[in-house]
Amino acid sequence: MKYLLIICLIVIIILIMKIIAMKLSIKELREGYEERAGIHTNTVLTVSSRDKEILELAKTLNKTIVKLRDSYNRYEHGDQEIKSAITNISHDLRTPLTAISGYLELAQRQDCSPEMDKYLTIIKGRTEHMKKLTEELFEYSIVTGGEITEEKQDVNIGKMLEDCIMNYYPALKARGIDPVIDITEEKIVRNLYPTYVERIINNLFSNALKYSSGDLEISLSDDGRLRFANSAPNLSSVDVSKLFDRFFTVENARSSSTGLGLSIVKIFAERMNCGVKADYIEGKIVIVVDF
């Protein structure tokens, strides 16, 4: 009986040791899998255990890791190809469109019948629209490529906003929009990318021209909060929640927009660690950027 107890005790100890070893091996596999799933690496899982089932588990997990890696590589390669194609196509379109615009301008200076002048005006409008879409697609392909081509500088937000207001004022007046402007007298200076800040403000103006039903409020507070607000009865809270989505457009804007303007605003703001949000308040679309 004594020997039987000793044998049972030895077996129990062996089983306990085996269970502990298996738990350690499983923990080792789990940690290794989490590490390789979270980073781009060519290494596979290794395990110290010689247990057949544990080794089979490691083999199965490694097959999954290899498949995931291959899928990721195909996705990354395809994504880069798409961006490259957009960049090349939009770049190739810019030259002939510029030439067409030039010849149209020359044609409009010639003596022509009222009917022909009407046709030329229509063609010029469509050409300008194509140029705008091409520029947006080219810009989008660049900004999503992760490249920053300038150094951060001290940017006077108020001054840049005033310059943009002056540039857009004729377009606003042409739309019958008389903006209500409230810019702090405080000098708001931030260390940011000047091109990004300018593009953010320009795209906010373009968005206001696109959606406004006749009013526009622009304000810059002492703490650097830039706010654009305008009535937009054709929008809804659901539409506004999607305004920063890539390629999203609403019905009344599909004919004149790629849906990239506010997506680019979000990309640039996030790259500079600036907050950006859009709300729909009492029939108004309100977009805020915190510089």
C-alpha cells in the first residue's frame, strides 16, 4: 500500500508538472501570437515545449500568421498601387485640362455668335469643374501618402484666416452670402505646418460655399478655436456625422464634389494633433477646428 501511494504521488507530481509546463507553453504561444499580430514581422512562433499537441498548435498558429502576413502584404501593395494610379492619372489629366482652359480663353476673346459664346461658356464651366475634381484627387493621393514636405513654423492663425476671407469674399458675395465675422484681437500663433493650416481654412470655405443656404458665421476665439457655421436645411444630423468620411457626398453636392474636402481637413488636423468635429445644431452645420 505504501509503495502504491508513493507511485500515485509521483504520477500526480508528474501530471502537475506537465500541466504547469503546458500552461507555460500556451502562455508563451499566446504572447508570441499577440506580438506578431500587432506588428509587421517575418518571424514565426517558437515554443520550448516538446509536447506533440503543443507543437501541432504552434504549427497551426504559424500557418495562420503566414496567411495573415501574405494578406496584409497584398493589401498594402494594392493600396500603394491604387494611390500611385490616382496620383499618375490625376497628374496626367492636369496638363491637357490646363491647355484646354487656355484655348477656351483664347476662343472666348474672338468674335463669335451669342449661341457659340453660350456653348464656350458651358464648356469652360465643365472644364473648370474637371480641373477642380482632378486637383482634389491629386491632393488626396498626396495627403494619404503620409508625406510631410515642410517644416513646422509659427503660424499666425488670425492673419491666415483674414487672408482667406479676403480671397473668398467675392465668391461669397456672388452666392449672396454676407459672412458674420468675429476674430479675436489676440494674436493666435501656433507651431504648425503652414500649408496644412491654409488648406484646412480653404476647404472650410469651400464647404460653406457648397452647403450654405445664404448665411455664414466665422469666428476665431482667444484659445484658437476656429468655428464655421451656416444654415444647411438640406442636411441632417446623419449627413453631418459622415462629412469627414472619404468620398461622402450628400445629394445636393454630388454634382460638384468628390467628397474629399472635409476628409482632407480631418487628415491635416489630425497630423498636427488639432481637434476637429462637426455638429448639426438647429438647422446649422457647425464645424470646429481647435488649433
